[in-house]
Amino acid sequence: GIQVEQSPPDLILQEGANSTLRCNFSDSVNNLQWFHQNPWGQLINLFYIPSGTKQNGRLSATTVATERYSLLYISSSQTTDSGVYFCAAPGAGSYQLTFGKGTKLSVIP
Amino acid sequence: EPEVTQTPSHQVTQMGQEVILRCVPISNHLYFYWYRQILGQKVEFLVSFYNNEISEKSEIFDDQFSVERPDGSNFTLKIRSTKLEDSAMYFCASSRWGGAEYEQYFGPGTRLTVT
């Protein structure tokens, strides 16, 4: 099945800093989703981005499907951005999303 | 904006007991999913459901698990006889259409603790 790799595994930022999280996937995909898991464990949908670039406030995402990677940008980070960020993509011929192991982000005041 | 809801947010049960986790998918969605996340690990697919049938399931989804759409709005996951290793976050998701290219909308999750 598809392999989804995320980097870095851990990231510590000072409040106000910018960051880039990366997601590599082993096969061509027609769906790529980013999620934020908050410290209470809740999963929050961030982006559905099979290709191109999208922006939502301080967050934006870019997927380059031909090169099999996606990037999540967080600008002017806030402590509420802390948590784990996951990307997920489906395998060929499957509806199931395969998740990466996540990037754990800690934003300190 | 429509969203997937799940109840309860936290369930504590004793080993061997049956539990039912409930989900209300987005109203015009046709495909439903359950995923599981053991503490500290990544999210894993359990099962997908369409037209009152399981369309795909993982190795995790054994005979202890079952899914049902008992009415027009709810989608449930039942664990028949819980084990300690069933302790996890359980996420429900739904999509308008089937197929890998369609976005899956996730609920906030139910934390299941088996003691």
C-alpha cells in the first residue's frame, strides 16, 4: 500500500515564528488531506488539497502531486497551533486514508 | 458549515463489556468510515460502509466489531466484548461520494478507555 512519511517528527517554535511541515507519499494520489489533532485528541480537518495551493488564515498548503509531496505552512504561530499535524492519502483502488505518523508541534510563548 | 458529530466524547468501560460508539455523518453524505488511533500512534483505518454494506475493512476489524446505520442519521460502531487493547480514540468520517478522490470529513472522536 501507499507509504506516507512526514517530517520533521517534532518541532518547537517560539510564538510568532513561521514553519513548514512536509508530507511525502510513495504513489500518485488524487486526494491529500491535512489534519490538526489538538491536545485533547480531537481531529480537525484543515485542508483537502490533491493539488495546487490553498490558504485559510495563517495556514496554507501546497501539493505537488507529480513530485509526490505536500507542504503545510504555518505563519505567525500561536500557542493554540500546538498539537500534532497529520497528512493522509488513499492508496490505489482504495477508499481508506493512510495517515503519516504526524509532526508534533509545540509553540512556546 | 456541516460537520460530523460523535457521542460520547469519552467512554469508560470494563473489559468484556459491549460498547456502542455513535456518529452523525453530514446529512447528504453516502459513505461512512471508522478509524482508530491508539495513544501515541498514527490513525488507522477500520472500515468503510455504503448502502448498508461494508465496502472495505482492515485486518483490525475482526468479528468483535460491527457497524450499523440504524436510521437515516446515525452510524454506529459496536465492540462486542472489549479488551484492554481496544482503548483508543475512535474517529468517524463521511464523504459525499465514494472513491479515493473525495474528501473525507472527520468527527472530533470518541476516547474509549477499557479498564
